[in-house]
Amino acid sequence: KKVADRYLKREVLGEGTYGVVYKAIDTKTGQTVAIKKIRLGKQKEGVNFTALREIKLLKELNDPNIIELIDAFPHKGNLHLVFEFMETDLETVIRDRNIVLSPADIKSYLQMTLKGLAFCHKKWVLHRDMKPNNLLIGADGQLKLADFGLARIFGSPDRRFTHQVFARWYRAPELLFGAKQYGPGVDVWAAACIFAELLLRRPFLQGNSDIDQLGKIFAVFGTPKSSQWQDMIYLPDYVEYQYVPSQSLRTLFPMASDDALDLLSKMFTYDPKARISAQQALEHRYFSSVPPPTKPASLPRPP
Ligand code: ADP
């Protein structure tokens, strides 16, 4: 069955945060694509203009490490977003016990993630929902960030579906303290959690509620001191916590290099104003020291 006279629908790829995702063939180009059908729910008047304007901006966000939004159109009351088709995602790679990730492979995945982030942050677009299953991997091994900006357009996904609890594990402390105004630092914190997950091969900070998530963060990094993070006390949900000392990252990540741990700790800085930016992270010596990052085409992948 054709959608909008152009896309031949194939099988369902999965149920996502915003609705069903289909595999399809673009008859105009012959390319395989993924179509995300977004339920517009309450907005009975159809796609609102703000959303359409924002989507137009996303279409212009072209970078090798950002998934390309090929087309966007309303159809039968749903909004359809057409993306390039991707073979797998980073969560699948991390979970696959048959895949060995070398230090060079980890460096490559982190570098591609930060490149995508730095590009978007330069254009003042935040991702806001970074997690390993949003980092898609193409047949050529390139990692591309998916769902960029969608959280802002369609509302915070975790409020919509309960299966979205995993996003909590990647949430920055300022968000957990209820910050309403936040910046690119939230994506850098999430990228740090993903870096840690690549090293550990399991999610690093697995909180089972927002409060517990803060507790998990404090248990590792210690309770933040006001000297470390001056604006913390002004955040809406800030409460004083009982003192907890910090642990050494060296003990938690015995296999990581000194350069890797130095970068990791700079990405895990409490004060979002002092946290390293995606661009600065790319310039960190971790990326210029040996081993060089694995070329995308040589990265290990699931069968
Ligand atoms: P979530 O919102 O839970 O992150 P998504 O809506 O992004 O999920 O995706 C739902 C399913 O569709 C997932 O199984 C994902 O792997 C698949 N999918 C999403 N985008 C693509 C794509 N561009 N190419 C291939 N599969 C995709």
C-alpha cells in the first residue's frame, strides 16, 4: 500500500515513543526508509504550525552523524516522518554478548555521538532524549543520532508512555532537580552515561525513580557541594541531601585509560555551566591519543 503516492509500506519495525515505525521503499529514489507515524492525539485541529515550522528546521539539520529527515507530511490525521533506514542501534551492539568492543571501537562510537551533538548544539538544537537506542547505526557503520528535537516538538516522551522509563538513566542532575531552563549540557551528561555504558557493557546509573536516580548519581560522584555548583540551590526541586562522599572512577572503570577517565569526569561535571561541551570533548586528548578510533566500516556489528 502506498502512502502519499510515494512510499511503499513494508513491515512494522517497532512501536516507538510517538507511534508505530514502518519500513518502506521510497519509490522516487528506490531507497529503503523508516516512516515514523506520529499520533497527533489531542491536537484535533491537525498538525499545529509550530510543529511544522520546527520540523522544517530539522529537515535542514544535515550532518553525517544525524539521521536524515527525508520528508514529513500529514496523512489521515497522523504526521509521517520519513527517515533514512538504519540497520541497528547502539543498545543492540552494547547488549550483544558476542560483540567485543575494543578501546578503539568505544572511542569511535563516542566520537560519532559527540560529532552529531556538537553539530546540533552549534545550531542551538538540543536532543533532550539521548539514550543508546536512539543512536542508530547504518550499514556502513556510521552512528547517527535519531529523534533529534522531537522531544521539544511533541512533548517529553517519558510523560507519554510508561515504557520510556529508561531515559531516566541518562538524565542530567539539573533536570532531576526540576530545571526548566537548561542547555546543551543535558545531552553531554547523557553522552557521558553512554560512554560509561560502552565501557561497562551495562547501564551505569540505573535509578528506579527520579529520586533514586539522583541517589545513584550521588553514590558515585558524591553529593554536590554548593562551591561546585552555585546555582543548584535555586533549582525548583532542590532539597539538601545527607552528605555522601564521591567514589573514584578509576575503581569503577578499571579497564579505562587515564585519558578516557579524564574526559568522562569532565562530561560528568555537576554544574552544567562548568560541564565540558560536545565540541570541547571532541578536542580532548582522548581522541588524539592512541589507539585512534576505529573506522566506521571496521566496527563490529551484530549478524
Ligand atoms: P523509541 O521512541 O522507543 O526510541 P523509535 O520510535 O525511535 O523508538 O523506534 C521504534 C522502533 O523502530 C525501534 O525498534 C527502532 O529500532 C526502529 N527504528 C526507528 N527509526 C529507525 C530507522 N531510521 N531505521 C530503522 N529502524 C528504525
